[in-house]
Amino acid sequence: MRRLKHTGSIRDYVKEFSSLMLEIPNMTQEELLFNFMDNLQGWAEQELRRRGVQNLATAMAVAESLTDYKRGDSSKVESLEDNHAMGGGDEVPRDHNAPKKGSGKTPNVQEGRGKAERKEFTPKLKCFLCDGPH
């Protein structure tokens, strides 16, 4: 158990810890939680402590929900294979001018005025230093 260290992804660490945990039957939940937290990378351990995890099951679930951040390659973002796992659904194009469902509100003819009529009421913006139009 002491040889196991969180060096790769958190998900891999949780899987390895789970399999080792099953091979050692006489450890208490407190000992398992201590070993799990102690062998995590510093940032992950700090996040679990910040969230106040008190048992191993919660610690493992929270750890798996954390995103692995790797130093040096900030241009590449690791994304999940399935966007639905993080609550993201399929992006649906929407008509923002359409009335909302269940609002019972029909579109008002006056709300759909042309842009030319609306431009009359917008003030011209000027630079506060030189009164220029930028």
C-alpha cells in the first residue's frame, strides 16, 4: 500500500487503490482513508481536505470528480470521452427571440421593431479623452 503513489491520472490511482484495498482485508476504514489521502498528489489531497471528506467512499468519489491538471502543457485540455458525464448535454441551437416554453406570452409586434427605428434612440459613444468615435 505504501508503494502506491498518485503519479498518473486520479482515475487510475483510485482503481489501483481499490484493487489493493481488496487484497488487504484487515485494515480499518480510517487506515484506508489515511493511506488514500496520504498517497495523493498535494493538490488533490488539499482539495479533498478543503471539501471535508470524512470517509473513504466519499473521498474516492470526490477524487474521481477532480480534473487532472498537468504542468507544462496548458494548451492541451483533457476532456472526458463523454460530455454527459459532467452534466453537459448536446448543444441545441435556440431561437432567442422565440417565447419561452410555458410562459404563455405571445411575441409582441412592437418588440420586433426594425433596427433602423431602434438606432434613433441609441446615443453615440465618444472617447472621454478626445471625443473620438473609437
